[in-house]
Amino acid sequence: MSPFDDRPAWTDAIDNPYLHGLHAPTVRETKALDLPVEGELPEGLYGAYVRNGPNAVHAPNNLYHWFDGDGMVHGLYFRDGRVEYRSRFVQTQGLADETEAGRSIWPGVMGPFDFDLPRHFMKDTANTDVILHGDRLLALWYLCGAPYDLDPRTLETRGVADFGGRWSSTVSAHPKVDERTGELVFFTLSDFEPPYMHYGVVGADGVLAHTIPIDLPGARAPHDITLTERFSIVHDFPLFHDPAVLREHGYRVARFYRDLPSRFGVLPRRGGTDDVRWFEFEAGYVLHMVNAWEEGDWIVMDGCFQPDPTIRRRPEEGELASMLGYLRIRAHLHRWEMNLATGETRERPLDDLNVEFCLPDTRRYGQKTRYSWHQHIPVDSYTVEFHALVKYDHSDGSCVRFDYEPGWIASESPFAPHIGATDEDDGWIVTIATHRDTGASEGWVFEAQEIERGPIARIPLPTRVPSGFHAKWLPGERLWNGAV
């Protein structure tokens, strides 16, 4: 039996690289206890690695995009020297509707869209990120979707979080939790109606505490939000679609406007619409920021900057050229600085390596961080593949890396702190990797201070884990010591 036998049979008839090999979806949910370990599993590793990603259940009714697959969350649970694995579909309303119908109802993000479909003209798959807030593990969608509430220990879907009955709209893919206050900050977007963005704060009690409109000049497509100790930072980039084309023709056609600046709007955590201060920088785009913090009057923010996010279509790739071109990421670690007293701005690259899917110690969001861990994406990659783990020192932009063995492709790799650690990188990096050709999947554990040594522990998994999107570390004291 091949590990690829878990894919839907309909994929055989579709020539799309994001439905085969490393990216082939699986329709198999799995639970496995007391997994074998090769190497040495650290005694202090206590918690869970969880990762979201796309797994299409039904054959698409139009062109398939990697972002279309139904959300499935994979978890590796480390406790008492043992490891468990489980995977569960996010039971979205869209998946339920299509399961009942026995077919796809919504077109994928490549369109064309039908505005008469229920709820939205695209299916919210909740396949992008996972965020732990209080006792909720929220599964989220990249174009802003319903915040699906998962049990962090079992990954079972418990419903949609409505934040104390005060929120019935969507939430951005990458809200941020300030672990000092317990607050979650997010935004949501509109394709057609001003003000085009709303910003919100959910308290530590899980109840929506604050929301305001954010005035944008038109429909935009920011993907992330950042915070500091006192402020939140919303993003506005000159890569966006034309709502008139969307409404008239049913397609989202993104264009890069080189003559417009990148903008960051800084506002007090619970400030008003008039409190937003906009700072302008070089045109470009950012999918994911690392972190932001305050240094006196300055806000410092580091992230993965794409100075030229033009969609690189290749005519020979035919009808898939737009998707393949959009996913050819050209990003490097970059720094932006904003002076709240003078309005001065500064920016500079910290390195030129092509990296993305970046994470610091997420407990330190809003505080100054020295280290972060990224994935290196080869610039000539046909599909998105992570070929190396890269650790950055933000004090000088230097990095060390571990290149994965040929054929092995890893996932986003969060930091798991050692209990009682005092050094920022005292702990481990955890990821899931899959072999492109054999379909074998493993959990890998690295020493965070010495990633160049390679994995110190490898955990063969009983099932294939397709390529996916974002991952987080859930601390064991939150999972099992009564906090969740």
C-alpha cells in the first residue's frame, strides 16, 4: 500500500501540481498513540505542535488553487516522554454543505465566482492558520473567514467563535495574541463597501471588547497585523484587485501599483478611527511579519518583504499560470521603523535570502525579539517547497541554516520554549516534514540554539501529511495543567 493511496481518486484526472505528490490532499483523519522516536526526545518538550493546511475533499468545479482545499489540522503532542499524532478536518459550514450535496458547490479562489451562492461567493475553508486564545484554538482563512473554534487537545471542531455574542463577521488569517494581556487583535476586510477594513480587540475573557472602522482608499488585501506593547499596526499595500472587475466578470485580478507606497497605520490598542497614523514606505507587499516592538519614540517592525510582488505568469503554463505565478514568492527579511514623535521613517533589508513563513517566540509578540525561524524557498521552485530551516539574529541580520535532506520538505517551524528558560532561544524547533517521492512523513525536533546540527529526534508518522500552511506551538501547561 502506497502512502499516496489516501488521496481522493478524482485527483488522477486533474493535471495540477497542487493536487499531486507533495501537495496531494488526504481525506484520512488519523489518531496514533505512543509513536516511535528515532534519536533523543528532549525531556522538557511539553506541549503540542499544530499545523493547518488544505486538503480538498471534493473534485473542484473549476480550476483548482492550492488555497482552495478544505482545512485539516495536524497535531503532534509531547508529554511524559511520549508522542501522539492526530489529524482532523475543520468542520466548516462549507464542507458540511458540500458533503451533503456530494460535490463542490463553490468555485475556488481562481473563479469565476457566483454571487448568488449562500453566505459568500467563495468557500471559507479555515485552512490557513491556527491561533490559541484562551481555551480556543482558532482555525482561520486567508481572505478573512469565520473563526472556527477547535478543542486544542482533540482538534475537534466546536463551532464558530462569536466572541461573547458580539461578533458575527469574519476575522483575518493572522490575528495576534498579546500574552501579557491576553488580548487578541484582528481586522476584517470588505471587497466592495467602504471603509473596507474594520479592526477589533477581543479581551482575555474571549469577549469582543473594541471595534472600529479603518478608512482605506479602496479594497485592499493585507494578510497580517502586528502589535507592540501599546499599539496595533494595520497594513495597506499596493497589490490589490479591482472590485469592478470582480463584480462584473467574477474574477479577483490582482495588480501591483508601483507608484503607490506601502503604508502602515499605527493606532493605540483600543484607539479610535481618528487615532490611526499612517507611515509610508517603499512599494511592495508583505505576507507575514515577524514581530514589532517599541524603542523610545520608535516602532521597529521586521518581516518578509516582497519588493516586486508582480505576478510572474509564464504563458507555457497555460490556464494555471496565474496561480503558479502568484505563488512564486520573492521575499527577504526587512526592517521598517516609524518615529511616533517626529513622523520620520527608515527602512532597510536585513538579508537577501529568499525566506518566508517566519516565527519568533510567539509568547513575545509586541516585545523586542532577537531571533526568528524561517523557511527558505528556492527562487526556481515550480511549486512552493521549503528546503531549509533558517534562524535569524535580528541584532545584525546574520543567520544559520539547516538544509533538509534531498526529497524532504518541512513545514512552518515554531519555537517550543524550555520550561523556565531565561534565554530567548532556549528550547526547540518542531516541524513536520514529508518526502516528496515516497510520501513518508516525520515529526522533527531541533535544538533551537543549534539548528545546523539537524534534527535531534525524528518521529515517523503513521500517515502522510501533505504540504500546508501555518503552525503554532501550544504550551503543555496550557493544555494539561488546567489553563485550557
